[in-house]
Amino acid sequence: MCASYGLGGGPYPAEGEEPDFDLSPLDERENQAGLIEWMREQQHTARITGKNARNLNPLITATETGRRMDFAWWWLHLGGQPTKFPAFNSRADALMSKWRTAFQHRAIAPATWYVEKGTSFALDGAAFGIAAITTTAQSDDGDLLTYSLVTREAVADAARVHPRMPLILPRELHADWLDPGQEGDADLIAVMVAASDEISHAIHPAKKTTPDSQTDDATLF
């Protein structure tokens, strides 16, 4: 389970510093400007989205013509509406049973840290990509991209805090995860979870922070 993550700020880099935009396409000038504005407005923190917290967070997606960065609603919509049950995280071992349709539309959430049970985890300031699944809903402003972070069984330091952790993908497999022509199936899950072992073991506690964001349905929806 992960209810808070972010880019810059937090434990790494130091508060107020912008991270290195080296995850494609975050390094494109237009996207850098949007990210810096988002970080200043949201204090570097991606927060769960609801009717009382209409913040949108940066998300990397891909089409047949290449990658793009969008700002998306962190809580999956089904049937055009936010689910009434928690859908900000999705277990990797439930993607084929519970989230099969959304699993066919994948994304990456860029981060430099995440928080679990009041503890920040990081890669010493290096940016990393968290696997996500997406749906598209209609809004007054047009199509609205919504997403859920994929989680796996926690390992190493992360397992001492919580039994689940974000599915962090090695960079060499970002393209495979994002590929819109790649079917979301059991083989893809197995490959990505196995490939995430090394980077998952490298994630380590940075420092104590404030508790995770509250996810009470009554507050959000």
C-alpha cells in the first residue's frame, strides 16, 4: 500500500531542490515547465484525488507515436466514476482477476520517494518509475486520465514497515510496460515483478516523515 509519493522535496533531494528530470519524457522542456509548476503548487507531493482534493499528478504514458506526460487522477474510475472502494493501489497478483481491463492500459508514475507508515523510502535522490494502470473517464474538460499504482510483496527494508510496496520498474523495462501493443497478461506480471527485485532491495528508509495521507472514503468522495 502506498498513499503518498513525490518528486523532489521530501527526503531526497533537499527541500526546495528540483530533481533531475532524466525519465523520458520528463526531460522535454515543455514537460519540465509543467512539472516544476506542479511541484511548487503541490509541495512536491502526489496526493490521492477526490472531490475534496482535486489535485492531478504527473504520469507517463505511451502511444504508437511515443511517450507523453499527462496529469492524472490518482484513483481509478470505472464506468466513468471514481470507484466507491479504494482503488489508488492495485495488487500485481490481482491484475488479471480484478483489473484485467485497466491492465491493458499502463503507465508509469515518476517519483524520487514514497511514504509508508510514516517512513520515507528512496534511492538516494535518483528518480524511479512506479508501475500503474489507467482508465479514461469523461469530464467537463474532456477526457480525464485516472490511475492506480501497482503494488508487489515487499522485500528487504520495505518489508519491515509494510507487507506491500510499490512495483518499481527497472528503466530497461519501462518501454515494455508502456508498450500499448503489449498484452497485459500473467507473463507480463511475472516478468515485471521478477525484474523489480534488484531495485526493490535497493530502496531504503530515508527519514521519518508525517503519517500517510488519510484515505477515508467519506473524506474523499
